[in-house]
Amino acid sequence: MHIIIAKVDEIYFDGEADSVTVPGAAGEMTVLAEHMPLITTLKSGSIILRVAGEVKEFPIDGGVLEVRRDGATVVL
């Protein structure tokens, strides 16, 4: 699935990933391909991406997650 992690003026990640785990406002959640669409706020913590067997971690102070059937966007 296609994942974008960005601030207004900077893109941290823009590419394909197997999953993304985020610190959602109601608790940690993992998004996989074809996940039900949703929008939620994020709290401080780390975003964990699984990309081709590798793990990438992005510390955050909060943000918004939008999930679509074809991917997800995190705006910090």
C-alpha cells in the first residue's frame, strides 16, 4: 500500500509499505492494505513502517492519519 508521512513543508516518507503502526488517540493501531477508510488524530510516539522486511521508525509529537483503501497519509 502507498504511505505518505509529511509535514506541510517536508516529506519524510513517500512509497510502498507492508504495514504502518501509529500511536492513535485511542491507542496503537496497525494499518494493512485494503483497511477500512478512516481519519483519526495521533498522539506523541512513533510511527513504525514495515517495508520489504525492514522496519523504519519515525518519532512524532502528534498528527492526523487518513486511511484509504489504497494507502494512508500521515500529516504531522
